[in-house]
Amino acid sequence: MSGDRPSPLVIERILRDRESIWQQIVAERDLNALTGRMLTSSAIALACYGAVLGFFHSPLMALTSAAKLPLLFLVTLAICLPTLYLFNLVFGARLSVRQSLALVMVAITVTSMLAVAFAPISLFFLITANDYGFFKLLNVAILTLSALVGLRFLTSGMQVLNDHGLLAPEAANATVDQQANAQTPVQAGPVAVPVGAAPVAEPVAVPAGAPGAEPTANGAVTTAPAPAQVPTQWPGQPTGASFPPGMLPPGYVAQRPQSGRPVRRDEPTQRPASMTLLYIWILLFGFVGTQLAWTLRPFFGDPGQDFAFFRSIDGNFYAEILRTIANL
């Protein structure tokens, strides 16, 4: 599926051909159209799911929830996106505002589409189990699961951008320099031989008539294979200690002769600061979203209360969830 092909089913492209999405964001190619399609798809999906939530109370509550649920995600994005962009700038990343917005919109699109996929299940329990507390906890769990999957897409996209050097340009340049230096010839050193590897024999000159020599027409000199030489002394090994031929010291792998230094298996890889801050930003995004949801409530509508577009701001989201669990 082409990265430039317009399609209303942008979620299908995200799930089937996500690599082309990441490459399009890396190249900043047609991001306005891509972001617009994701925004439209997310708003429609969240409106449909919000209508299911509000139907627990009344059709009027369904209409208001259909309008407030997309507003919840978009306002949360507007509050938190500048923080993500500035975090990346402070730590040397080269992400533009459009790239940051497109990445977060991928996560929101996946979240909204998964939520609307759960809508028939939510509607089934609405019809068959008319319990306000259970219905509320069920849909909070659905939205939480959908958001976790969507944020997983966000971290995957940021990792791809990191591989292209957009999050840690200095580290990417250092990697390129190391690869260039590795191509220059250096003096051969000890070669670590893997377990079970067959020794390589090199031909040596053997006088005619010697044991193992092959007769030739002129009777001069022929060749015979010589036993392979496998090093038994390793860097850092105490004097006098040796490992059996064909075995490697613990923690080492086979190394080409050009490097002369075995590589540790458990050698850590450097994680850019932008990736660490991304997880902090995800927590911030979650806290802002839940508090904003509490501010914009009701979405479900308590059947014991009259319709209201907004409730008074008292308590918090987490205390309400704990109270609902205790009352089940």
C-alpha cells in the first residue's frame, strides 16, 4: 500500500503497513494529509464509542458523550504536545512539530479504533447487565487497554526515529564513524573460535618423499595440509590458565581477526535521553487525560440523577474508581 495513497481507512494502513507510516514521518512527506485523515478517523470512532457510553442514561446523554469523548482526547493532546516537543529539543532531538503531532496521532488513532471495536461488547453488557458500577468499570478497562496498545505504537515509532538519528544525532554520527573505522585494515589478533567449528587447514610445503607427501611427476615438492592453530591465550586470562581448543571464555563471542578484541554478549546499548523522557511524557499524558475526563464528566450518566452537561468538580478520578470497586 503506497504511503501517498489517500484512504479513509488509515487505521488499516497503520496496522498492516506501519513501516511505511514511520518512513513517511521520518521523511516529513505529506504529513498534513496523513494527520488530517487520522484526526477525522479518530473523531468519528470516539464519537461512536461515546454514544454507547451515554446511552446508559438517555439518548440526550449519548449525544453529549459523543461530542465530549473526542474533545477529551484532542484537548489532552493540545495540552501535552508542546511538552513532548520541547523535551526533544532540550535533549538534542531533531523532531519537528509536524513529526511529533503525527506520532501522537498514530497512538490516538489506534486507541480510538480499538475502543470502537469494543463498542459491541459494551453495548451487549449495557442491554443484558443494567448495573451502573459494572458498566462504568468495564468501559474504563476498555479505554485503558486501548490506550496502552496505542502508546505502544508511539514508543515503536519513536524507536524508528531514533534508529534514523532524529532523537540522538550525535550518537548516530558516532556509530557511523565506528563503522567507518572498522573497515580500515588492522593487525590481526587472536580469533575466538565457536564451539564445534571445524579447524581451517592451510597448505604448507613438504619435500617429496616425506610422510604425507603426494608423488609428483618431477618428484620435487608437493603440499600437505597443516593443522590449524587455535589460540589458547585470551585477553584478561591469568598466566598459565587455558581453555580447551574450540571453546570460548564465558561472556565472549566469535570475533573477526581484524578487530582482535572479543565482544561481550552483555555489553549495554545506549538509550537516548529522549526515549526515557518519552515514558515520562506518557505518564504525564495519562494523568492529564484522566483529570480532564473527570472535569468533563458525565460520560455515562448516573441513572439516579437528572441529565447534566457537566457535574461540579469535586473529588478525583482515581478516588471515584476505588469507590466504585468497593461498592460492587
